[in-house]
Amino acid sequence: MRYSLVYGGLSGAVAISVLVFSLAFNLPNHSHSLWFGYLVMLVALSLIFVGVKRYRDVECGGVVSFGRAFAVGLGIALVAAVIYALGWELYLAVSGKDFMAEYTASILDRMRAEGATPAAIAAKAAEMRSMAEAYRNPLFRLPMTFVEIFPVGLVVTLMSAALLRNPKLLPARS
């Protein structure tokens, strides 16, 4: 549990801090922010590997089963996703930004620049208005934000557990 809280907390805090910083200072535009966001999540969630390795080396004497490593990694991923989702909620509350309005504008601008038909743009605008309405509800937004990062954490957890079950991979120092 301690490993999940420490490494998950750090991972979630790093992910949301970098993304909020980039949004607050308008670093990436929305067309590039998807790739940037997932890259930041992947880097931050690499702490799952570090946490599982530390657990294997300190608590398990350098040997851990896939199941046990997966459980520790899953705990870290869950905590990271919760911290990330709560951090996003805090950012929206404090900044007062209308993220969906900015996101919608960037999507529609990109469609116009790519030469989309007025009918396609109008259909996308209606779809985005519906999404923005749902996004105003925190009971919709929180799980949606959680699901943004958690699958990445799950993939990192699976890879970490598969790799770290081998005690010869990065063995513990005596």
C-alpha cells in the first residue's frame, strides 16, 4: 500500500503538473496536445516500473511473482489516475478555463483549415456542443479524466510485472 501511495502520488502529480503547466502557458496547441499529453503520462507512469522494482528489491528480496508485481503496479496506476483526475478538477476550478470551448474551437479551426465541408463542420460543432454540456458535470468529467490516464498505467503495469518477475533484470544490489 505504501508503494502505491508514494509512487502513484508522485506519478499522478508529475503528470498533472506538466500538463497543467503546458495548458496554463499555452505551450502545445490542441492538435499536438494529445500526443504530448500521452507522452507526459507515459514518462510519469514510468514510476510504476520504479515502484515495482523497489518493492521487488526491498520487500521481496529481489524476487517477485508476476501477480504480486502486477498488484503493486496496479495500485500505483490507480493512485496516479485518481491524483491526475482530482488535479484536473482543481485546475478547472481554480483557473476558470472553459477547456471544452477552447478544444472545440481548435477542432473546428483545424477542420476549416483542412477544407472540410460546412455540413461536416456544423455536424462536428453540434457533437462538440453536446460533449461540452456533458463535460460540465463533474460526475461525467471525473471518470472521463480517470480513463484518460489509467489505460496507460495498465499497459506500463503489465510490462513492468512481466519484466520484473525476472530477478536477473536489474538485480538488487547487495
